[in-house]
Amino acid sequence: MKLSDLQKEQPIFIDTHAHLELEPLVLDPGGVVDRAGAAGVAAIICVGIDLDDAAEALRIVERFDNVYGAVGFHPHNAKDVTDSSLENMAELAEHPGVVAYGEIGLDFFRNLSPQGRQKAAFSEQLALAKDLHKPVVIHLRNAYMEGLDMLEQFAPFPAGGVIHCFSGNRKDAERALDLGFYISIPGPITYKKNQGLRSIVSGLPMDRILLETDCPFLAPEPFRGKNNEPALIGHTATKVAEVRGMSLKEVARITTANAIRLFGLPLSGA
């Protein structure tokens, strides 16, 4: 059945950022994927964040027709980036199931790698992603000004990119949009005190919004504090629909088309 036919029956989503390779999801990826399918999730992008993690993510990609991959060194792991490890990650990124490079970026909230190392690894990986002709998946936390400055220095990005798990302000969103990037909305949009994110999402162009879970983290209300998984993405979509004054089916249709366009997913009829 074509995707457009499925969309007539129920909202169809794409989870553009999931960590199926992390516990507890990795203990039963088949169950996670099955529950996602029952909840209308047509595709999942599984994101690996260091060499071992990326290899595990690709093993999951190879098991399921509707799971795709993204690989890269998370800023927490920037301290482990060497010339040889970057070459190894580039080889993983050439896997036919990999549709993006990342998540890469800066995290000045936890600083698990020194900020200088984070910036160096970010620069190297932005250049690599462009050489690979892959969209970039960007992680920024407490570092939006610095990260967007670097993205602007490396622009343009012919393959596009996305600011994953967006937590910046309105100006940050505008700068990302000016770069041609998408903005990915996670479960925290449902949190009672997160009116700031809801206000920003209300003004974003719909053709630049993606949905994600970032599972097993950041479960939406009413599951906050529990393990997240792709099957819960409908709660995030429902809040986006509420904020935008749109139907859930329309939000699902547009964000699914956006994900297919950015990542070149082999899904037709969106």
C-alpha cells in the first residue's frame, strides 16, 4: 500500500532521531519497531554516536527495512576523535542504510569533552559530511551561538541538515532556517513549563519542521521520566498540531514529507 493510502487511514510519522542501539531499547529492537509500526511510524532513523555505538546502530538498520542510520561522533565523544577514528567513521557513513551524518555539534552544558576538542571535532566532521554529500544532524546544547557561528562559516550545505532536539530561542531558529536547516521537535514540547518552545514552533514554517523522540530519552507527557520509544511520537505530533491549529493528520503528512525530502528516504506517495 502506498504511503498516501496509509495516510488516509491514520496519521503516519517518521521518527527522525532515535537511539535504538542504547539500553533498554537495544534489548528488544523487534518489539520497539513493532510497536512503532502499530502507532503509525513508517520509518525510524537510528543514530550512532561513537564508533562502537554506530556499529551497533547499523546492525539494527540491517535487521529492519524501515530503520535507517545516521553516524558520527557526538560532542560528548569529541575527545576520542583522531584521524584514524574519523576515517573509520567515514567508512561506516558509506553504509547504504546511512542517510545522514551526525549527531555532531557542541554541548557546553555537560562538557564531557573539552570545548576546544568539541569545536575541532565539529569542524572536521562538518567538512567530512560535506565530502560525503550527507545531510548533517546537529546537536547544540548551551552552545547555540557558537554552533551556529560555525555552521555559518561552513555554509552552504548542499545536502541540508537539521538542528535536532531544538532547545534554542527564536533567533537561533531563524539563523538555522536561514542556513536552509530543518528544526526537529522533541517530546519536551509537551511539558507544561515549556511554553517557550511552543511559542517558537507556532511561528516556524511547516515545511521545515521534523518530529523526533530522541529515545530512550525525553519521553513526552504523560510518560515523562519513563523510557521513550518511537511509538510515543504521536504525543509530540499532537502538541505540534495543537500549537499550530492544525489537524494531527495534516501535521503528520507534512512532517513526514519533510523527512523524506531531507533524508532521501525511499518512501513514496507522501
